[in-house]
Amino acid sequence: MNDTSNGIGVRYPYEHVPSELNRFFLGKFLSAEDFECEQKFFRERSWLRNATLYGPGIVTGLEVSRNLQEKSCFKITPGLAFDQLGRELLLTQELAVHVEAESSGFLVLRFDEAAIEPVPVLAEDDLSQDREMVMNRIREAPIVEFSTDQDAKDAARNGVVLARLGFGEETPSEQFLLQTMRTYAARDPFLWPVIQNFNWQHSDVVPSQELSDVDGTNKSSPSLEITFNAEVSFTDVEASNQAGCMRLYVGGADKPQEVYVPDVHITNEGRSIACQIPAGILKKKGPQHICVSLMTASFQDKFGRVVDGCLLKGLTPSGNGVPGSVFESWFTLDLGR
């Protein structure tokens, strides 16, 4: 299958999207196939927009809570989500789910439809004959399943993860614990998180004393700070810093004399990241040409959208329409000796 990935990381089977719709004219005989063609065209085009513009995840609602009276019962509030194909997962009323399991897993909301309302097929020759019954309507109603997959990506292959469930340590045979592990669809498809500013002048000479210690760890040590237009977190939610997400090339990125990998921390309530300039650079003599390279795919906003960090002509805000692109900026550090 020739799948193509959009900026959110969704792989969509474009070759299966319908490209034909009805042409109506006076005197046209309409069959069931014509109506199905019309419905399929607009339905699947809507799914395509959802998948490529917003990506899979929760749009609103679908909060999960445990029923305190019944340990294995969980409540899910009404809400809306999109799956990987962009299909709407609309829960119109509160749903109670019973989970009887012996291992941890995920509550997953999946697309489902069922044929309902049987009606007779009209016989052409004799209306008195017993007529075949067929289903007249299709009802879309998502279902909730408990997946024992240990990886959230595997569990969400054909649905949206609402929560992770695990056994308690004190009473492993009785008590369930609820651990939120939710992915959100993008509310505004054109507002990717971007780099708003940084504390050095691109392609310019920067005195070391102008690079204040922004992360508060050592007032005597110059630091680099990069500011975003939204609150961000590491894509690895368990990490307090993302190892290797930033590299400092001394001497330039093309033929660096040395490469440093500083510890990067999130500061300013999630709006900035900062790192100290390594001591190995500060001990050098004379001006030092430094190229800052940041893997922006290491950072995401609260909707799970990664940063579009490509710096075009050294101008901020960053962005070339490709989230996860590498941020690169360079400057000459004047050490004053």
C-alpha cells in the first residue's frame, strides 16, 4: 500500500479515497448503487480531512473515571474523537464499561457500525409472497474495548486510547488504578508550536556576558535559551530532559572541531528550554563559532503536535510547514580574551 504521511505522523491510504460522484440530469434512473456512491464520496472525503488536518485523538470529552462502588466498572463521558482514518467516534451518552482482566492494558474507543431496522424488499411480481427482509439503516456507534497491548501505539492501531488501566501494588488481585494516557487531535490545524525567539543574535558576534544564566543553576555560567509560542513538553513524557536533543558544533556544522551534547531542561512553565554552555567551550581562548542544532521532534504541545522549528533565513518565528524539522542557528561567542 502506498501510504503517505502527513505532518502529524498519520499515514493515510490515499489511493482508496473515492474520486467519483454522481452527475445528475433530468431523466436519470437512480439505483441503490448511485445513492451509495454519493454517500461514500462525501463520507470518506470528510474522514480524509479529519485525518490529515487534525490527526487521530480526542477532540472533546471522553473523560474516564472509576466507579467507587464497583471496582471493575469505569465511566466514560460523552465526547468526540477521530481515529487514524479520520472516522468520527461520537459517544452521545455516558457509557459504563466493565473490565475483568488479569493484566494491565488500555481502554480503547473504536469505530463500529451495525445494520438495523429490517424492512421487506418489494417483490415485483406478487406482493402476496413472503418477501425478503433487509436492514434499512446503518447505525454508527463506537465501542469500547480493553486491549492488553503493552504499547499505547499498538493499542491505538484501530482506535483511540482513552486511558491506561493497571493493578494496584497493595491489592494486585482486586484494585484497578487509572492512569491517563490520552492523545488529543489538533484543534487548530494551522497553529503548530514554533520557536518564537532565542537569546542570541543569529549569525552575529555575541559577548558571553550577554548570555545570562536563564535556567537558574549557575549565575556565573552563560546559558542558551529557546522560547516557544506555546507550552511544550518532551515527547518522552517520562523524561525530565531529552538526551541528545541538542548539539553544539564548535567550529561550524560542516566541519566541526568538537561536538557537545548539553543537558536541556524545560523552563518558564513550559514556554522555554535552556542549557548551560559547556565548560569545555568557555575555557577556550578567542572567538568560538558555534552552531546550535535542535531536534524539534523531541518537543510537543498539549495536543501532541511536535514543534515546527525550521529557521528560515535566521528569522523568527520558525516554521516551514513540516513539524519535527531541525532547528539550526549559529553565532560567534566572544569570550572576551
